[in-house]
Amino acid sequence: MEFKEQVQQMRNNAILKFKIDHIMEKQNNTQIKEMLKLLLICRMIIIYQAKFLNEKLNAYAQIIKKRLLLKGKNLKRTQNYLIDREFLEAETDKESIK
């Protein structure tokens, strides 16, 4: 092979390599864009799930709060009942002692 042919062959190889690199870069950019789209979709799903879970937790918190208030009222009623009962028993004991 002559020197001129070798130079031409090297030039063709360089052009081919440049084209291949350009195609690969383009493909990588496309892949990166697709990956970014998937990440964005995953982020949106996670945000939606977080909002849903937050709403669900708030609903459970409200239910628990209502139950605790009801138990507190029942406890107060029971406490008042026991106080009244002790008072009546004390009064009855006083009357029986007389």
C-alpha cells in the first residue's frame, strides 16, 4: 500500500470512528432522555403515593382522636359515677351508724 493510500485509509477510519461516536452519543442522549422521563414518572408516582398516605394517616388520626375523646368522656362519666357511689355509700354508712 502506498503512503497516499494509507493516509486515505486512516482518514476513512477516522471519519467512520467519528460517525460511530456521533451515533453512539446520540443514542446515549436518547437513552438518557428516556431514563430521565422514567425518573420523572417515578417521582410523580412517589409524590402521589405520599399524598395518598398522608391523607390516609390524617383520616386515621381523626378516627383515633374521636375514639380517645369518647373514651375520655366515658372515663369521666365512670369517674363521676364512682364518686357519686362512694358519696352515697358514705351517706348510707353515716345513717346506719346513727
